Amino acid sequence: MYEFLFPVLASAKLISTTGNTLLPQLSSKHYGMCAGVKYCFVNLGSDHPSILDAIAQNSKEPNGRFPNIITCPHEMVALSMADGFARITNKPQAVIVHVDVGTQALGPAIHNASCGRAPVLIFAGLSPYTLEGEIRGSRSEFIHWLQDVPDQKAIVSQYCRYTAEIKTGRNVKQLVNRALQFAMSDPKGPVYLMGAREVMEQELEPYAFVQEQWAPVINGSLPDTAITEIAEALIQAESPLIVVGFTGRHQESVIELVRLADRVKGLRVFDAGTTELSFPFNHPACISPTTGSAKYLEAADCIVVLDCDVPWMPTQHKPRPDARIFHVDIDPLKAQMSLFYIPATARYRADSLAALRQLNTYVSSSSALIATLSSPAHAARWDALVQSHSKTLDTIAAKADPPPGGADASVNISYLSARLRAILPPETIYVTEAVTNHVRMTEQLQPSLPGTWFTKGAGGLGWSCGAALGIKLAADHCTPEKKAFVCSITGDGSFIFSLPTTVYWISAHYSIPTLTIVLNNGGWAAPRHSAKLVNAEGLAQESTKEELAIGFGGLPPDYGAVAEAAGRGRIWKGRVERIGDVDAVITQAVNVVNGGKGAVVDVVLGMGEVDGGR
């Protein structure tokens, strides 16, 4: 019945064929890439005999209605790739793993996909439920007894929008499409199906199925009263502020937010989410985290929180008590968080793109509001905004000045990031996981093009290298006439967590070239930073990384060599130890990637980078 499951995900037309099991071919235009799920990232096992037959049949008789199979030697990389693909397309891909152990190996990736709202369909087999050969698929190997766990779906259920067991092939189309409805209905996220070998081997008669009846839920918009109240509050405010998080998942939202910021002179926008670009860094209304986000938050008298999970941290900074706060979110109550609240005047469950379009329409059609926005006071606000932003850029640029010591000076994150922005193609897609280096890296890279900036959805480190492969696949699929340049920037700890032998074997084997920059600061800086937030005078701040068990000492891994070995010579490695190496090594790496091979550059950061990326 795996043969049945695949066409449900990938077929282009409602037709049925026969075989050991039947292969009904369904249109999945609502969910997949054009006519179906484009890729299936797999790590197969003893629960997958029929899927192997399906793959074999398709390889002998390809019909164009079968997903591309990507072998992933580790499940976390498989899900990270599917996550990355969904970030570009907003369409789900499939991941197939092996019973309970493969489900467990999804690890941090399921956490990232859930919090990052990445639609992915995960399928896992179950240990056979018969042992004397009663039905085809009965237990035949020693391990089938040990993999018979009481509740396999409980491993991931709290991270999934939907979990279910396929108990018969007679309604597999309905069950798969119900799962896809959950994956694609906001808040989007991973779904998990499982089925025992006996069910997967069940022979079926074809049956009719109307695919168009299984579309995801359509989101709502703001009520008219809310549009009026929010628009007038923003325009009448002395210091209006919009805080965004994941609105950039829909690139049109970035354009609509820019239009609103252009109309409402003096409005400032803070992108607090970082999972994808939600507001361009080069816009005068953009607030840089290191040059004023706290002061603008504390000064704002009207705040609109738009699709954001953590708009501020009250233990550090919070709005003034009399601020009017409006919360517009596809999930304003944050149903999967046990603790979340902000002091909002009003909360609305609404689609952010629709809400921004409504606000722009209302503001541009109200003669009273147009007159207010045309006043000298609002013109002066815009001038002040432009001057403030220009000053911010000057301050940021000064941080990237070459450090003293000439060509032999140690590399710092600000200088490195500025040189990356200068050398890499202007439309580079950045996939970042720099953790405590994130802010300084971002202010130098200054992402401004929608769809070119992505970070993991949550705290599961090791996402970026695998996600970069998925993002590269998706970007090239969407614009085959122009190959995307994808750069992953990761801390050295995160690089290790990414399962680099799997990542770079896949990169080489399937010819998915990306550039990886490893920020090598000799271990982990994030734990010390966290300790400082709790106790700035604690002993941890006076101890070395090695004393705190968060450092590699004088013998860190050779990260480039790991990737080179995994790629069997089809991954290029480079190393930067001083600022005099930066331009030449990065330029060579860009040329290598443009030539069709992956590249990994190990950048050794100076000892002063104590708060560098994990």
C-alpha cells in the first residue's frame, strides 16, 4: 500500500492502475508542487518492503507522477531539508522514516518545523502486528519484537498538528489528505502518519476520490471596526511601532508592510522573529536590534504585534504602561505554548497579509487620514526617520572597520559579515544559525530582499546545513532558468549538530551545491551568555570554556575536512585564520559553488569573540 500512498502525494491526474496493490493516481494540486509533492526525503528500513517495490517500479517505468526520492542517511537532515523546501514554497514535502527509532532520530528537526510552521508530511512504519504469517507483512526479523512500542506517535505528537494511524488501505486517500489539510491550514506545521506492514501490503480495489474537496482552511481577515481602530491609532500616535515575526513567510506581506510604512510617516518596524525576512533592513523605518530596538519599544504609544511569537522579553524591556497594543496573529493565543501573554488592547485571529492589505486600502482611501499624513508634522517625522536610519547605518559600518594589526589581525564577526555582503551575489539566499553572533551578523548582512533570509524555527541547533539543501532545491525548482546561490552561516557547534557527513554526502551525490561558512570560536558561547543573563557576576563569567565544558580546547575538529571526506572530494574546503585571508578564500569559494560543487569555509574567529556563535 506504500504504492498507494506515494501517488496520493505526488500524482497529477485522477487515474488508477493495477499491480500487487493498486496505484490510484490523484491530483494533489492543492498541496504539492504544481501537480504534487515534489520531493520525498527518506531513510528506509524493514517496515518498507512495499515502498521499495514502488520505487523499483517507478525506476523501471517512470510516468512523471512520482516524487523525486532523496536518500537521507539521517532523519534530522531529511526533515530539515523538507523544512527548508517549505520555507521557499509554502508547500509540504514528504519524509519517510523507520518505525520508532527513525521517528526519534527526527530529533530537534521536528521542534524546528513545528515552531517554524513548516508544512511537512511524515510517514513511519509500525512493527508488524502479526507473528505467525497470518497476513502478508507479518513479522520476519528479530528486531520486529523490540520495535513494538506502546505508543509510537507519542514521540512526536506534541509537535505535530495531526497524528494518526493508517489502519486500512480502504480510506488511505482520505487519511493522507486529512493530514495534508492540517499541515496546510494555519498555523501550518508537521503531520505524522504511521502504518503497520500488514496494512501497507493490503491489496485494494480502486475507488473514486474528489481531490478538490480537500483544500486547506481559508484564513479570515480583520473586521471593519478593527481596521478603522488600528489605522487611526497608528496615524494619531506620536511614536507608532509595528513588531513583526513570521509575516515574511508570505513575501507579499513584506511588500504590503513597506507600503504601510511609506504611508504612515514616522512608523517604525522591528523584525523580532528572524525566521525569515519580514521587513527590509534598508528601509528607513527598520529598527536595528543593536542601535535602538529597546528605546523605541519603551517609547511607543501604539504598538501592533503582527504574527510574532516573542515580540519582547519583559525581564529586559517592555512597552510603557499606557501604550495601546493590538495583536494580530494567525494564532494569537499561541496554543502550543503553555505560557504566553502580552498586554494587548485587542486580539484578532487573522491572516497578516489580508490585514495589511485592508489597512493599506483604508488608509489610502480615507480623505481625512490622507490629509493628516500630508501635514508638515508627518513630513518632519519622515525626515527624522531617514536621518536616524542613515546614522544607524554609519554606526554599523564603523563596526566593520578592519581591526588593528593589518592583514594578520584576527577575524571578527562584523568584519567577516560585511565582506560576505560585499563578495557574495546580491541575491544570495542566506540560511543562518549563528545564535549569539546572529545580531551582529544580521546588521552587517542587512537582508532586504524578501525570500532571501531564513533562520531555524526554534531552538533545535543543527538545522541550517540540511535546510540550505532543501532551500536550494526549492529555489532552483521555482526558477529553473536562474540557479540560486545559497549560503549557510553556522556556528561550529551547530555545524557538528547538523550531521555534516549526511549533509555533504547528499550535497555531492545529488549535486546540490551550497556555500557553508563555519563560525569557529572553539566551542559553545551560548551557555555562558545564558548564565550571564541570570547572574552577571557568577563564577561562570570568569572561567574558560574548557573549565565550563563548553570548549574544544586546542584541538577543535577540522570542519572542512569532515565535509570534504563526506563528499568524496566533491566538496571544496577553505580556511580563514586572519583578515588577510578573507577576501581571497571567500571569492574562491563562491567560484567553486558557481561551478557546481559545494564549499565549506572554516573561519577562525579571534579570541575576543567571546560571545560568538554556538
